[in-house]
Amino acid sequence: MDTSHHSLSALFDQLGLPSDKNGIERFVTNNRLAVGQPLPDAPFWNKAQSAFLRDALLEDSDWAEEADELAVLLSK
């Protein structure tokens, strides 16, 4: 059973990105999804990050809610 805390910050940790508030804000400011672009298909992910996000969303894993939250932030 996975008992780790799933938050946006923890998702950034999983993706190997700076996960503090400033790091998350900087990432969201500097990266955007094109209209209708699925989160895993964005050009700013490496292959491992893209695969992680795709699996999270397709399998409705414990990370799906945070991945959806990130997609919303990147779509604004």
C-alpha cells in the first residue's frame, strides 16, 4: 500500500523538478500547454516524465489528481 503524501510538491519531486513553492511557480510561469494538448505530450517533458504522467492519468493512479491539477495550472 502506498502511504506517501501526494501533493503538487510531491509530484514535482517525482518528476525530478524543484518542488518548493518558487520552483513550482517558476515552472508554471515558463511552461504552457497548447490548447487541447494532453499533459504527457507537452514538449518540455523528458521521456521518463512523460511516461510517468501518461501512466498516472491512464491508470487513474494515486498521482492522477495531482497530474490533473498540474494540467489546469499549465493551461491557464
